[in-house]
Amino acid sequence: MLWIERIVDGGNTLLWTYVLIALLLILGVYFTVRTGFVQVRLFKEMFRLIGEKKDGKNGISAFQAFTISTASRVGTGNLAGVALAIAVGGPGAVFWMWVIAFIGMATSFIESTLAQVYKVKDGDQFRGGPAYYMEKALNARWLGIIFAVLITLCFGLIFNAVQANTITLAFENAFGVNRLLVGVIIAFIAGLIIFGGVKRIATVTQYVVPIMAILYLIIAFFVVLTNLTQIPAVIQLIVSSAFGFNEVVGGGIGVAIMQGVRRGLFSNEAGMGSVPNAAATANVSHPAKQGLVQSLGVFVDTMIICSATAFMILLTDVYQSGESNGIVLTQSALTQHIGEWASSFVAIAILLFAFSSIIGNYYYGETNIEFIRENSIWLIIYRIAVMLMVVLGSVAEIMLVWNLADLFMGLMAVLNLVVIFLLGKVAFSVLQNYIEQRNQGKNPMFSSEMIPELKNADCWDGKSEKQQP
């Protein structure tokens, strides 16, 4: 086991110290500038699009696609990940989570728009994602297969082990319940849902995600409101610590940046290549619509939910003790604010957050297995493997599980970021087309013929005749 830890730690050091942080920041700024700060100027439009009905009978709605991706985004990263970032990198890590989220909104727009452009029809549904645009836009199926294998291992197996690990730790801390027993129960319930297909996944997540987010935010808002006079000091602490002026915990600015970017990426997934798999399932009249909806998902995940967790922790002194991290730190902080029952509340909240993530993560693996080969036997094997990893993750050591997640997340992100940089001009053209139609007072409709150089966008052939003023 020790040699596995060394390999994982070495890979993470290489990826996160020398490659990925620079790539995320440089490309995030590039996409922000090239889209004309899409995350700012079309922010209001993002909210309008969430409620838009789907374009026809096939596929799922923009809101359902949003909830599938949010189910994966909103999970342990928002409660345990933020706490881990603060425990290791200090309060300044929160600032770098904000930075990566702001520029990540533009990155998410690019990858989700590309997923829509190059999606494929699958019966009465759609599927797509990085593996699909690698094959159709770059004519590199081999590259798509590499990505499909990475995301299946990362999300379907390793990330789901992280989710189960956090749930069982929270329940053990709150109720003293046996972690293995909780893991078996979670795996069984997840199995009932994942064997039901994408429509059942969409149905479950469209109800669970809003409910769990609202409940958690109500508590967070109460805590912030009752400590309103201290919030400016907390923000000042975050900003000053981010630049090494006031390290309270952690090893300085380098650690703060690394932890903020790592945990921010784990939470909002911008640029990782996971969310495009959900974005592709939506039936919308224009690819940019789902790009904008998924960009909003990054904002909701990090700027609202992660910030709520960070404020609750930093309004206490528990993060300075060095005795607890992860979900236990969040439980301890909230207990100081609202009493002993908070530990139980966080355990229930993380159950809902993380369980919905298990369902969303599973789907990302399913759609990529179908990309490699449409075979029901492989799909059944994958579903069983997901359930087994939930059980194994429920009793694993916390740091090994998180470090494995970082490694696979990093490999996925590097590959996807390079590809969307190469294909960025397609997304820029699609965005320009969308803005031109909106400026003319139209409900934007898209056809592949609108961009002459666009090839292999099969789902968008011949849609121009549907366009209405």
C-alpha cells in the first residue's frame, strides 16, 4: 500500500505543481477574454435559460441536464473539500477557489457548448462529452477512448469512493454508526437507481438537488446573518491569507493556491471534462444555451455553496486546531454555531449531497462506456463495480482516497483542457451566432450550416428551417 501512496503523491506533485494550476489559470483567462467575459455579460441570461422547456420530445430539459451536472458538482467538495482546503492551505485557499470558479465559468461554457455541438442521438436520448468531440472534431477516436477510460475510472469508481467515504465519516462522527453498514446501504439504494437508466437519474436529481441545496443554504444564511458584523473581517482574512500576508494555517501562498485550485476544481469541475457529459443530454434549440446554463452551475457551486461552508468554518476557531479536517471540521464548526444537533444535520446534508453525486458520477461513466463500445454486459459489470467501490470507499483511509481523486482528476483535466483550447474557435463562433440572434430579438436556433467550417455536427443538420422570429 505504501508504494501506491508514493506513486500517487509523485503524480500529484508533478501535475499540480508544474502543469495543471498554470494550465487552468492561463486557459481560464484566455477563454474569459475571447468570449468577452461571457460569465459577466450573459449572467442574467443564464438564469432565464434554466427554466426553458426542452426543444421537442427527445432528450431531457435544460433544467434536468443542469441538475444532473449539479448533482455531481455539489457534493463532498462543498462541505468536506472546502474544509480540507482550509485545514491544509489556510483561509487564503478560499480566495483561490473563487478565482478558479470565476474564470472557470468561461471554461465551462466552452466545454459544455462543444459537447452540445458534437452530441449524438441515442434512441430518444442524446449523449456526448469530451470523448465525442475528440472523435468528431479532431478525428482522434483513440484520444476519446483514453479520456473515456479516465473519466469512467475517475468518476464512476474513485470519486464515488470519495463520496461514500465522506458520508460514512459524517455518520460515524454524528451517530457512531458502523461505516461498512452505511456503505452497503448506500450501494444498494444507488444500485436501484442506476439500473433504471438516465431518465430515472434525471428524475431523482431534479428533485433532490434543489431541496438539499436550499436546506443547506438556509442554515448557512442563518449563521452568516447572525454573525454579519464579522463577515468583513472574514473576507479580509481570506484575501490577506491568499497572498501570504496573514497565514493562519497552512504553508504559505503556494499551499493556499494549490489547495484552493485543487478543491475548487474538485467541487465545480470546470475544465475537467465531466460536466459536458451532462450538458450533451439536453435538448435545446442552440448549443450556447446549455453552455450558459452549465457556466451558471460553476457559480452556484463555488461562489454560493462553497462560500457558505467557508464562512461557517472561518467564523469559528476550529480550523486552527489542526485536529480535524474534511467533513468532521465542517461538523465541528457548525456545532459551535447552532448546537450539538448540527453534527447530525451535516451528516444528513452530506448524505443528500454526496448520494446525488454518486448518481451523477455514475452517469458520466455510463455514457463513456457506451462511447467505447455499446455492450450491455460491460455496462452491467460497470454498475456492479460502482456499487463495490461505494462499499470499499466507505471504509478506506481518507487521504489516500482524496489523493487518488486528485491524480485522476488532474489527468482528465489536462487532456480536456488541451483539446478545448484546440477547438475553442468553434465555441466562440457558436457564441457569436447566439448573441447575434438574441440582439435581433429572436429565440436562438442553430444549424450546422450557420458556421461553414463546422463538420460532423450531425445532430444540428437542417435545423435552420425551425428558426422563428
